Amino acid sequence: DADVTQTPRNRITKTGKRIMLECSQTKGHDRMYWYRQDPGLGLRLIYYSFDVKDINKGEISDGYSVSRQAQAKFSLSLESAIPNQTALYFCATSDFGGGADTQYFGPGTRLTVL
Amino acid sequence: GIQVEQSPPDLILQEGANSTLRCNFSDSVNNLQWFHQNPWGQLINLFYIPSGTKQNGRLSATTVATERYSLLYISSSQTTDSGVYFCAVRNFGNEKLTFGTGTRLTIIP
């Protein structure tokens, strides 16, 4: 089984709808991240969490919210989806042990907002 | 914030060729990672290399931290090497990785 899973893998929704993307991990890592990727761009950080009680905004958090339900689960919500939130969304985890903080990515969720 | 530039933006090579991808960054870093995004979108971590040289099979990477650049070498390219290669860095005092815009590598059989 994959270490980092995301659901759904694909989603088409309409403007104004509330959407939740879910991420689960079995790597036992404390740190979890949500990124979005737009065509021709690198990944941009939306939110990150270093443990269950720690939530931090990334560089593009407007229009998004997150919930860290457990060490293994980190969900991303779009409260009222808009077309420019159409993108590929990735969840990632990392373990700071040893200082490496290597990031491991889920398979991605392709979201289309009509 | 820190700037990350990758070159070339696109690279098309024949199978069996060697390639060098470059990542320049604008500040001192304590974390640098290379990733490969395959044509299906999956992101795979290749190297954690804030300094020095590492090798993994046909891939190797070198980071010269004092000169603020990193190189990813791919030898004897295979079609499965196709995809986009991203460099990501974190500078001191920052908690997040900043990604470059990637190099798209296409290996032709």
C-alpha cells in the first residue's frame, strides 16, 4: 500500500461548492503539507502542520482551510470553490529526524472547478 | 524570499545520452532536494543534498553551497527518465521549501 494516500484522485465541481481533499499517511511522520501545482509552475505551499496542534499558513492560503485530525490525517478544504483553484493538489509528509526533512508526496488530486 | 532558477526549461535527448540539469538559488540553504515528476504526475524524491555529492545508480547530484547551485546528472538516459525535474530549497530561518519551475526532460527512443 502507498505510504501517502489522497482522496479523491479526481474531482470536478462547480463554483461556490465546498470541497474537501483528504490525505492519510502510514509513514509515521509528524510533518504534513498541502501544495498546489499549476501548469508551468512549480509547487506552491498552501498550509503545513508540524504536529497535530500546529497549523501554519503557506504562501497561498487564501480561500483554503485545513484540519489535522490526527498525526496521520491532514485535510484541505475549499470553502467556496472558484475556477482559479483548478489545479493539481499534493499532500506531502516529512520526518525531521536527523535534520534531513525529506519530503514524500502523495499521488495528487486533480481538481477542476467549473 | 529565496529565488530558485532551473535550467534548461526543456531538454530533449536521444535514449542513451547524458544530461546535466542545473538549479541556482539566491541565498544560503540548509535543505536542497531534487524531485522527479513522472508523466503520470507522481512526485518522487531523488536526493536530499544541501551540500556535497551523492549517487544513486545512473543519477548523481552535486551541490556547491558556497556558490549557490546544484547539478543533477543523468547518465545513459532511458525513456522512463522522461518527466519534469524539480529542485526545492529551504534557506535558514525559513520553515518551508521553495520549488523551482522545473526542467522538462523528454527522452526519445
